[in-house]
Amino acid sequence: MGDCESIFPTYDAEQHVIAAALHLVKALGASENLSDDMKKILTDFDTQLSTMTKLTGSKAGLICDVEDQLKCAQEKVMCWQSSQLTIWDSDPKEVSEYLQAVDEVRRLTESLGNLLSNKNGKQKELLDRAHSVLQMAMVRLEEELMHILARNKQFFGPRCMSFHSYEEGVVFDESIVSTEDDSVEDTSRGESSGTESEEYIMDSVHPGVVSDIKSIATVMFASNYDQEFCQAFTSFWRDALDEYLIICKMEKLSIEDVLKMEWSSLNHKIKKWCRAMKSVIQSYLASEKWLFNQVLGEFGSVSSICFFEASKASMLCLLNFGEAISIGPHPPERLFCLINMYEVLADLLQDIDALFLEEVGSFIRIEFHELLRRLGDSVRATFVGFGNQVALNTSTTPFPKGGIHPLTKYVMNYIRTLAGYGDTLNLLLEGQDREDGQNISSHIFGPMAHHFQSVTSILEANLDNKSNLYKNGSLKHIFMMNNIHYMVEKVKSSELRTYFGDEWIRKHIGKFQQHATSYERATWSSVLSLLRDDGRNPVKAILREKCKGFAFAFEEVYKSQTGWSIPDPQLREDLRILTSLKVIHAYRTFLGRCSTSISDKYIKYTADDLENYILDLFEGSPRSLHNTWR
Amino acid sequence: DFFLLFFSSSLKPLSLSLSLSSSSYIFVLPLSLSLLSLSKTSTMRATDNNQGSFLNRISIRRNQVVSMDGNHEQELEDLELFQKHVADRFSDLLPPADHSSVDVAAVDTLLSVSWFRKLLDVFLCCEAEFKAVLVMGRDPTQFSKPPLDKLLPELLDRSVKALDVCNAITHGVDLVRHWQKLARIVVSALEQRPIGEGQVRRAKKALNTLLTSLTFDDKENNHSKSTERAWSFGRNRGGAAGNNKDRTAGNFRSPSWSVAKSWSAAKQIQAMSSNLVAPRGGEPTGLASHVYILTTVLVFVMWALVAAIPCQERNGLSTHFPVPRQLGWAQAMIGLQEKIGEEWKKKEKKGTAGLLEETQRMEKLAQSLVEFADSFQFPAEAEKAEEVAAQVAELADICCKMEEGLVPLQQQIREVFHRIVRSRTEVLDLLDQSGKLSAPVPY
């Protein structure tokens, strides 16, 4: 460094500064009320200054040294500046040398800024140069950071890959409006809830580069370029999450779009939303939070602020879809989706509270809780509104054949599916309808049982109205019997049993049996009355008339009631047996009475014939007996 | 204005009590009492009519025993009061005509962050008052009769559109915060003494990103937006880094709007304001006017937000929407509309920045500072350095204002969002109760 003197002709001034500092340190050291730590620092400083005095004094030159160091570090920085290669892709030795060089420059800016007098033009120039080199290095580090992140970002595979087959859950697409169509399928809750709680903490980036990212963070923070680091780092992860939502097939939709959307596609989107919500919160953000804490944990609240900024926009988008659904109309078939959404959020509540634990994240936490509350309200309103929908379902024509009305099927399958959501619904309905004290069922089985029973009461009342449309009194009873029997069977054979209880089942078995009895009476009493022994001596002509009249009446019944339908084979069988017992018994008695008086040719049907004909009843396809009568 | 105070101080409990709907009538009562007692005319009338206490009077109204005339009078009173409050609240938002007489510092500059916070407060107050009148003691059958059978569903329809605007604005505020952070970097760099090459370059980098984002033209870049990822260089080029020029794009943030691609703020406002017609004088129900006033307030607020805060596709945003000039309560709003409309005309074609006062000042300073940075030579002239120092101080001041105001503003926008959602549910419940609607609600 032969030209040292020419660059720093005024190193005298330098000596003044050092001398003054030395003086200051000594003066401070003389003070009595200093802590031991402080004293030690001053002593160290003292030694250092003394060495410097010696150095400058001996013309070795601190400034030369500083310039030397700067030049050396600058060369290192500049040589990468012109290179097309990325530093972190090359030798680890290169990386550590580069970081060392940058740290050197940083320390030089500090010591130059602290120690050198501002009046000295050359020193200012040196400081400026150091800052300039530092700035270039910072830009470079930011680029390297982006490069490392982009290269090493892990793609969250498994959950996304299986999106097509994953968790089908409940499909209950039927609308109550379409109940005239007979196609309501039984649905039950899929085995979805058990398989989803697995922890999916994965790595946001390749684990090997976390320390690289951290080293960049450390040097940028130390150089006061923390804002640049946070901007770049946060922006990267904000965009990454945005991309992840695209991978999860979450479209950006306005609330208006959602409200106008067809139910089938909306249903589809809700399912995707449920999955995306879970995987974003449980795995994606959980691992991102971990990374942020690894990289930024030692810089205080910076980590949580950056994490919040990086996840906010996408979280809002996700929550917003939920809002749109909760705003929309709630026909009964949406209830299952709403409950699914509610349950997904309720399950994630703890995760959300942990992810956004800090004050800065309260924005998301509050939004999340608000959405959960709103979805709960929607579930409740939809469920309560279901009863009204059932009540409002009116028909103008009698249901053909007296079979099981689609409304009955719909309602029973609907509540049977709902039974799978017992815990959630009981929780949501808790505290509702408290004034309804006289209903003991709600105390025994919980609020949902109460609601179920009130829905079935509404259904019964509605069926009763529908049954009044029949002109034929017997068919009315068949209709009621069929439908109440269906309800009982549904309750008996499913989880609903626990909500309705044996008492309800007994009562309703009684009800449909009553209708069966009423049917017997309505159809057969008049027919059998034709055979009645009126106590007088049988007159041939009268017996013949009776016989003819009975056969005619039986044929009429046969003609109409073969067309009626009792879909349940057991019930059909029972009613036929009941009918047979009554009819055949009466007929045999009658035949016994008149066998002596009239010849067989007047007796059109034997008891066995009748028994066989009765087996044709309630099959749902009208037939008629050959009418050979004249 | 005591009434305003009452509302703003008790916004939370109020909305709670209102959300209990009419079945919990007793909770709404305290509000109704204060509503009535605040109106001198109604106090007098109550005694004139010898109907005893307010409580009595309200329950009579609720039971619909009161004669049509009485009902009508009450409606007119409510309306008069509502109009007065709307007029007063909007007058407070008008910049004072005479600058010398007012302490300028105490006034919130038109379109500043603090002005918008006030505006949103005004909206929340108007909305609460509207709902109180709507929910309380009305004969529910009138909701299913003209003109309300049409007006209320229309209001609900506009509310949904407003929700989407709120969402867009929430994201827009995030973008403004991003600008604030870039400006903060500029301040950190140029606050250093002496300013050297390194600081200037640091500032320039942030300024360029800031200005690119501020002047980003939605229309021109619409197509490349989604495909061009600022830092995709690593992946796209199979690991080999591109040239340095490409890499420096690192920090540029294209406005990622978080709404549907086809969504347009301008169209949304257009749809909200179209067919907005003031009820004719002779209309039988005062509620029609209530609905009209609230709708106008809603449209105005959303329009002003869209004009000021960046959001997707604002080209063609109308500079005004028709409010009849003869309406007394609307004078202040019309005044504001004209001022904002003029500003918008000046600014329309200039990128995403929007009319937010802080953003506009930030943009000017950024432009001036980038000029300084471009021509910078070490060491800076003393005069120039002083000028820059003043500008940096102003930029720092703007950053502070944004820092303090933007987060609460964003929270307030969410509050507006949730309020609209809740009210919508309540109005739908009302309509539900009133039974057969003549026209089905679209959603």
C-alpha cells in the first residue's frame, strides 16, 4: 500500500480522534459508579485504542488497513456481481466466503460510520463506497434468497393428488321440491371423519436450505436491510399460497357468483373448499409457520407479522367463500353441506388459534370465529326451517296406489342422514325451544330428538291431509298404514332409534295397526255383511242372491285392490293373512250354511279360490276376475 | 350530535340486540326509546295523543291497533329524523368552505385515510338507524305489498354487490400497505446522513418498485398478469440464473386481486347505482324513502371507496350517480360527490393508485425522489439535500399516517361487511315472516 499516504495525507487528524477517544475512555473509567461489565468493556476498548495509536503511529495505517479490507471484500462481492451463476448453487466454501465478505463490508460501514470524522472527504468517500458495496450485496442476497426459495419450495403432494377420490361424504342432492319423483336414494354418512385427523406437517422448503435462508436473513437483518428481506420473503410465500389454492382447485369467486351458482356445482365446490381448508390450515400453514419461526424466530415479533401478511389474503379468500355460502338460501338439501363446513371449521379452531396466536393474527382469528358462528346459525335455521318445508309440501291429487309418498321417504332418509351428525346438531340446537317443557323427549334424548319428533309429527299431519284426498276410505287407510309403517321401519333400523325411543315406536306400530284394522272394517265389513246369517230360515232365492252379491262385491274389491300397493312384503303378507282369516272364515261358515240349500253351480268361488285371490291383493297391478256372470 | 354519539358508542351492543330479531322485542326497546326521546316532535306528539308512555305507544304500534293515520304520522317523523341525521353526518364530512376560520389540522382531509374511517362510521350509523326503524313496530304485511315488496329485495341485491366491493377493497388496502412498506424503505435509506450512492440505490430500487406498482395499468397487463411470475426465473430456466436485470424484478408485486378475474369494480358500482330512483312524493309509505336513502348512502360509500382504494378494473367508473338535487338531505352528499368526481376525472387513466389522499401525495413524492436518485452524484449538494430531507420527512409522515390508519380502516371495512351480512339475514327473516312475497327474493 505505497499510496496510503497520498490517499490519507491527514492521518494526523486520525491520531487526534483516537487520542480524544482514549481520553474519553480513561475519563469514563475513572467514574466510580460503573458496573463490572461496563468496566470490562472500557478496559477492552482502552487496549484496542492503544493498539490503534501504535498502529497509526507506526505508519502501518488503520485507514490503509480499512481500505485494504474493503477492497478485498469488494472484490469478492463484485466478482459475483458479474457472474451468471448463483452463489448458493456453487461450492459451500464460496457461500461462506461471500457471506464473510458481506459481513466484513457491513462491519466496515459501522466502524467507518462510528469512528471517522464526517469532515474528512476521503473517509466519507470510503464510507460511501462501503455502503454502495453493501447495497449491491444486499440486492444480490435478495435475489439469491428468491432463487433458493423458488428452487427448494416443496410441493404439497399427497393431499392434493388424492383430491378426486378423497372423502366423498354425504350426497344428498335431492330437493324437497322434487319429491313427487320416486327416486330418493338412501344416503348415510360416509366414513370421512375418522381418516382425516392425521398430521400432515411437511416441509415448506427442502430442509437442507433452511440454514441457508437463515444465514441470508441474519446478514440482511444485521445490515439493516430487514425490510427488504421481509418484503421478499413474505411476497414469495403469499404468492406460493395463492398458487397452492389453485392446486387445490379453489377458484376465486365473488359472493354474487356463489349465490347465483347451480346447487350441483356449488356442492362440488363446497367439498373442495372443505378439503382445501383442512390441508391449508393443518399442513400447509402449519409447516410455513414452522419455517418462518426457524428463519425469523430470533427477531421477535417479525416472524408472526410476516407469517400473517403472507397468509392473510388467501385465508380471507377461503373464509369469504364460506361467508358466501352462509349468506345464500338454505333449502333443506344444503343442510349437510353446511354441517360439513361447520364441522370442518370447528375441527380447525384450535389450529387457527395456534397459527394466529399473536395479536397481529387476531384479524384472521376473528374472521374465522365469525364464520363458524354464522355457519352454525345457518345450520340451525335450515334445520328448523325444514319442518316448515315439510308442512308446506302440498298435493292436489291423491298419491296413486296408496303407496309410500316420496315426502315420507325424503323426510325419513333426511333425518336418518342427519342422525349421523348428532353431536354437532345437538350442540347447535342446545338452548333452542326451551319453553317447550312438556315434551319430555327433549330431556331424555337431547334437543335433536325433540326436533326430529316434531318433524315427524309435521309429516304425519301432512300425510293425514294428503290421505283426505282419497275418495275411497279404505285406500286412505292403506296409504296411512304404508307411510307410518315406513317411518317406523326407518326408525327401528337405524340410529334414529336412539332419538325416538321405544315408546315412540310402540305408539306408531299401534297407529299403523289401527289403520290396518280400519281398512278391514272399511272394505270387508260391508262385503261380509252380505253373508250374514240374518236368523231367518234360509230361502234358496235369497241365498242365491247373497252368493251372487258377495261374488260381485269380492270381484269389485279384487279389481281395485290388486292395483293398490303395499311395498313392504311383510306388511303385505300380514294384511293378507288378516284379511284371509276374516273373509275365509266368514265365507266358509256361509258356505256351510247354504250347502244344503243351493247347488254348487251357484257358488262361483270356493274358499280356496278366495284365499288364492286374496294373495293377489296389494301388488300394485290391477287385475280382474273373469266375469262369467250374467 | 348526541344521536351520532349514541350510535357510535354503542354500535356493538346495538347490533347484538338487533340481531335478536323481533321475537326478543324487549331488547330493542331501549333503542327505540332513545330514538323517540331524541325527537322533540315525537315527544310532544306522544303526550298530545294521550297515549301514555312510549312503551305503551310502541306496543300499540306493534300490535297494529293504531289507526293508519297515526302510523303514517309516525313514519313521517321517523323519516324526517333519518333525513336530518343523514344530512348532518354528511355535512361533517364536507371540507370546510372557509379554510382560515378552521384549524386545518383538526379537519380530516377529503379522501384521506381518516376521512374514510369517518365515512364508514357514518355508514354504520345510518345503517343502524335504518334497521331500527325497519325492524321496530312495523306491520310486517307491508313488506309484502308495493312498493316495499320490490324495494327490499332490490336493497338486498345491492347489499350483496356491496359485499363484493368490501372484499375487493379489503385486498386493495393490503396493496396500499405494501406501498407503505416500500415507502418506508425509501425513508430508511434516505434518512441516512450523509446520503451516499448506496443509500440512493437502495431508495431507487424501492421507488421503482413502488412507482411500477402505483402506475400499474390494469388493462394493459391484464393478460400477462397471471402467467408472469416475478420470481419464477429459477424454475423456468432450469436452475441457471438469468441475467441480473431479470432478477431484480424480485420485489414487484402485481396487484393480485383475490377476486374473480371477470369481476369489475366499475361495473359493480354501475349495477348498484342503476335504477336507483327516488320515490315520488305521494308514495304511501315512508319506508320507501328510508330504503332509498340508505341505498343511496350505500352506493355513495362503495363508490368513494372504489375511487380511492385500488381494486380490480375501475376503468369507466362513473363520476357521479344521479341524486335529485332538490332532496334536502342529499345536499352534502351531492357536494362530496362532485368534488370526488372531479378528482376522479383528473386521475382516471393513471394506474392503480386511486384517489386516497396519502397515496396521491406518496406518488408525487416518489416521482420527485426518483428524479433526484436518477441524477444523484456523490456528494449531494447541500441545497438539494435539504429539499430531499423535507420530502423524506413528508414521506415518513405519510407512512406514519398509513401505519396508524390502514389496519383500523381494514377492520372497519370488515365490520361493514359483517354488518351488511347480518342485516341481510334480518331483513330476509322479516320478509319471511311477512309470508307470501309477491316477487321471490333472487337469492
